[in-house]
Amino acid sequence: MKITIGRHYPVESPIHRLDARVKIVGVFLYVTAIFIAKGAAEYAVAAIFTFIVIYMTNVPVKMFLSGFKNLAVIIFFTAILNIFFSNEGNVIWKAGILKITDMGIVTAIRLTVRLLLLVIGSSVLTLTTSPMELTYGLESLLKPLKKVGVPVHEIAMMISIAIRFIPTLTEELEKIKKAQSARGVDFESGNFMQRAKNFIPLLVPLFISSFRRADELAMAMESRGYRGDEGRTRMKKYLLNVQDKRAGIIMVVFLVIIILMRILI
Amino acid sequence: MCFIDGKNLCYKYGVYGDEKSTNALNDINIKINRGEFVAVLGHNGSGKSTLAKTFNALIIPEGDLVINGLDAEKEENIWEIRKSVGMVFQNPDNQIIASVVEEDAAFGPENLGVKPEEIVKRVEFALENVGMTEYRLSEPSHLSGGQKQRIAIAGILAMMPECIVLDEPTAMLDPIGRREVMQTIEKLKREKNITVVLITHFMDEAAKAERLIVMNEGKIAEDGKPKDVFADVRKMKELRLDVPYMTEIAYELKNCGFNIKEDISECGEMAEELLKIGFKEKFVFEKEKKEKVRDEVILKTENLSYIYEENSVFEKKALDNINIEIRKGEFIGLIGHTGSGKSTLTQIMNGLIKPSSGRVLFKGRDISDDKKIRMKIGLIFQYPEYQLFEINVFDEVAFALKNMGADEEEIKERVKEALAAVDMGEEYYEKSPFGLSGGEKRRVAIASILVMQPEILILDEPTAGLDPKTRDDIMKNIVKMKNEMGMTVVMVSHSMEDIAEIADRVIVMKNGKTAYDGEKEDIFGDNEKMKNMGLDIPKCAMLAEILRNKGIDVPKEVFTVKNTIKFLKGALVK
């Protein structure tokens, strides 16, 4: 089983080339804008903007929707709740405590659109930015905290190694599970206690192997000259170029437009 | 000239509990010249990995060690040494740091504080030299083992080292991956004149080096040209090592009084020597009598198909209409490339995964009907020692029986039997499985399946990653199970030589289909067929083909070391 972690989708695109910091800040601005938006006009502008960005990422739309799939249930239920239990507006249909109001429908639609835009919009960040760049972006943005003693580089390194090993360990767990099944462990049935007990033959080998991996990885890192932050450079120069600045300005303008629309319309 | 210069090197690992600590390095004197290609052989625990780690200053030994003119003992030199000596480890997964190939290659130079523009150039250079440029944006977890190891080499190359030390880089790879890595190493040596120290368990890889060092008990036991070192076959066997097949044949012939060079390692050379000695006009080759396999079909697959992740983007047909019959007492060799569907097939045979269509019958009964039947089909995974978890060997082996609900007496009896089958006596019962050697761990893992008293044993690469002596021991255990316990065995292996030696019947998988199913003589005796299926031809079969082309009537059974020696003894002019 191949798992794409962080669902990073590595292709060439203007969005992929953007600096991770710009994208992180950009997503913040975007999310703020979506929360500020209220009327149909604002959402229309936001939606158009979102789809232009998605088009620019060169990532198949399918990938964006798959991220949305997991949240579909939540979005569906919030929509239902809003439709049937809204108290405002003119009643259109009524049965017992259930009633549908025009405002209810509007709220439901607004909420659905808002969640959709939020999920799809923030997917742009994870799909176009490698976990390494993402952690570097965070590291760089959080750098001021280093002055007060927060080990920003170490935390970022730990996160990126964790991300790197998720698929490896998932695969390993799958293997161990099969191996123990071949020794007669039944993972499918049994009561709660039985199932809890069955975790031991899974977790002990997984822990032991993780320790071994950690040990070997530490050695490999050391042999490749790793000694923390000290004297370290980066392959990718994280200087903001014209494109990055332009993207930043576009995001600010987007937020301002939404705010103005909210106030003026 | 001298790149690594070590005098009186000693090293001892810390003492754990009551374990006696021995010298991992015991007064070693070693000199390695700039641009040399040195292979290091030795059984597990001989100290070769420890020695390798000293070259990279990961371990600082006692004694005088100078690397690239730098004293390894001085702490300020450590980073300079790591810059000039790069190290590649055994497990490809445990040395890749980044989630994108090019970022991983950049990790080393980034640590060295190289300027960004320069890193970009170096990464490009490194990936090009290992042939991985097109994967520069890929995720390492989506690559094959051989590709991952090449990435690891690229990560070292980007540091522009003068020497690369590789610690069993091919041990966990399939034949294709192994070839990729070896070709990369040889190319680097040839084109960049990098000093290479290659630690390996594979004799054919060691034979490619310019110089061969053999380690034993923390000391250097042999040091010389590979040909010369291997020629001393008796000594090598004493050191628990193998020699290349051709060297072994030459040794045996010499012992029988034939006048033949001892330092032969290649097939072509061997054929020339043999033709020089000359073949008799007429000779007899007595075929080995085959034990008659009973007709009783024990396991049968009917129109078996399996589709991975059906109805998704990753959909892939892993098995396509497989019909196999396995008879009682047979030893079947299951071969094919990684991804050919053989692992999937073994897991379906054991009922671990359900086929998309078709069924598996054990003695005529569908195995999906009853869990008890599935217990009769034992499956031992690759690297089974990774499943160990109990506090002692006894409990580890008893685990399966406890799951089956056996009573105390029965458990005792059967655990004893199972451990005896892998040559482990009572002295092991109380030991922790984690304190055992690699080979012992594997034997415990095999016993933990045997204890269920399966009627068929399916083994997936039972000897992967072991040293030659341990490899032989495990193979002997398996053959014993077949002969003495009457076990039906299905063995998945990448080693054509092993399969050729011990299997009765061979099944070749290719792209999810059975590409061949029949007597081993009909496939190993036919190199054309082997090539068409993309399989490695055993060395002895290669020799037989060269001789056939020279007009010698070599019987088709001659493709194992045993039969080759037997044939040559009868056919050569004394």
C-alpha cells in the first residue's frame, strides 16, 4: 500500500515554486478572508479565486476532492442540522420540531461553501509544498522564538523525520500484523480485552524495530556530518523573489477585497 | 598514496549485564591506498562493521588511526574525516532523511555548510552519477530497494568524499537492486577514482574488488588479491566463508588429482582450463534417482486472481488466473522478480489475504471455510525475526499454540519438537529472543511456525541477509524438515543456485502469471528459457553452455555445483 504523506503532489507549477513561508502566511490570509465573507458575492469571488489558484497548481482536481472526502460526512451533518433546526427566517415547511426556514437553507449553503473552500484552499498548501519545505517554512517563521530558548531547528527536524518515517512504519506494521496472523492471532474478532491483548505482539516488534531504525538513522545522519543547526546551509535559497512578493501582495489584495465587499455590499 | 593508515587498532563494546565482552577489533594493522577498491569479508561478528565505522570516525578505536592525513583521535578532525569518507549502510530505509529525493541528496552538503548554488550543482552531479536524475522529485518510500540505496550513495557523493565505505549495501536487495548498486559502485571507482571499501557477504561481489581483506575474530585473517585469497578454499571454509562457485569446482577437481589452476573465479576461464585438460570421447553421467513424489495433491489453487486496491487509482492485477497443484512431500522453488506476484501468492495460499476470485483447496477443502485448516499451511515471512516479541524463546515458540488453545502438556511437547527441528536445545528456552544472534533469531522464528505442525511450509526468502555459514545452516534445517519430517515445502528465493540445488519442481512467476511450472531440469538446463523469463542463470549452467558451444555433450542435469563436479570427474581426461 502506498501512502502519500502530507499528500504532497510533486509537479512543476508556479504555486509549487513559491516560498513555503509565503504559502503559509497566504493560507492564513485566505482562511481569514473566508471567515469574513458572508454574502453570495464574496463567496463567488473567493470561489473564483480558489479555482484559479487550483488551476495554477497543475495538481489534478481529483486530489483536492479526495481530501474533501474525509470531511464530507461532517459537512453533510452540519448542513442537515442547519437546515432543520434553524429558528430564523420564514418557515417554508414544518413537521413537529423539524422545520425548514429560508434562512436555514441559506446558512446551510453558506456553511457548506465555507467549509469546502477552507478544505480545498488549505489543501493547496499541503499538496504543493513538500513536508521538508513546510517544516522549513515553519522553522523560519518561528525563528524569533529561538531567542527565548525554543529549539526551533530541532523541532522542525524531528517533525520532518517523523513525516519521512510514517510510510515506512505503516508498511512495517502491516507486515508484522500479517506475520502474527500467520501465528494464529485473530485481529478481527474477540472481545475488547482480547483485542487489547492482541496489540502486544504488534506493538513490541514495532517499538523494537523503531528503536533500531532510530539508532541507525542517527548514525547515518552523524556520518553525513549532521551536528544540529550549527554551520548549516540549505540547498534551496529561501529568499523571497519577485514571484513570492507578487503572490504575497495578491493574497493581501484578496483579503482586502473580501473585507471591502463585506462592508460595502 | 596511503589514505587510511591504522596501527594496532583495538576496540571493545561496552559490557551489557553478564555478557562477556570480546574485542571487536583486536590489534589490527591496516593500510588502504588512495583509489583502491577493497572488499572486506567475514562472518557475522568478525568485526568488519566495527572496522568500517572507524574509517568514518563513528567509532574511535584505540591505537593510531590516520585518515587522509588526519589523526582520528583528535576531536577537531572528526568533521573533516566525515567529509572525506562517506558511509553507506545496509538498510536503505534507515539512512534516508528527507521525504524528497533531491532534498535527501542535499542533506550532507547542507551539514557541511556548502553554499546553496554549489549544493544544487552537487546534487545534480550526484544524482546523475547514480542514474537517479529523473527521480529527483520522487518520494523515497515509493522507490525500490536498489533505487533507495543509489539515493544513499548519491547523498554521500554530494559531499564530494575521497572514499566511500559501504557496509553490506546489497544485503537487503533483490538481484536487480544488487546489480544496480554494484554497477554504480564500479562506475564510481572507474570514472571518479574514488577509494571504495565494500563490506559484503556475497563472494561474487568481493571477487570484483582489487583487494580482499578477510576478517575473523577481530583480526585480519587474509589480505590479498581476491583470486589468491579465494584459492585457499580450505582456509576460507575454516573462516566460515564461501568461495565463488568456479573456485570451489577447481578445488574439488584438484583434490581428485586433476591438473588445474586453483585461482579460477570466472566461467570463461574455467571452460578454457577444462578444454586444456581435455574431455574423454565417451563418458557416462549417472542421473540421480529422483524420489518418487506421491500423487496425493495436498494444495491446489483454482483460477486464482488478485487485484490490489480494486476500483482505485492504484488498481493493479497482482495475480492472474493461477492454477497450481502441490503434491505431498514436494519441494517447490518459487521464483520471480520483485513484484511478480509471488509474495501475494504465498499469502493467499495461507489464507492471509482473500483472493479476488478463485479459491485455494487444502486436501480438497476450501481454506476459507475453516481457520483450523489454515494452520496446516505454515507461512514464514521474509526477516521473520522482526515478529519476535516474547520474554523468552520458549514462550515465543509457544505463542501460536496458546492462540490455538492447546493445553500445557501439549505445548511443552511441541515446543521442544519444534526447537529441536532447528537444532536448538533446552539451553535456549529461558533466553530472551532479542539477545540471540541473527541466525538464532531466525531459527526461533521458524520454530514458532513449525510448532503448529503444518503439513506445508511456505518460506519467503528464508536466508535473506544472513552470512554464508548461517545461510547454509538454515538451508540444512529446511532440507532436514523435508526429508525427516516429510514436510511439503514451498520456498521463495532469489538465489537460483539454492533453488537449483534443492528444489524438485520450479514455479516461475512473471507479471502475476505462472510463466513456468515443471521439473527444474527443463528450465535450469535451458539458458535460453531462463533468459526469456528474465532470470539469473546459475554460474554452473553458464559453464555448461560454454562447454556445449565447444561441442562437448554436457547433460542437461549439470547446473549445480554437485552435478558439475560429478560430471567433470567422469568426463575429463586424467
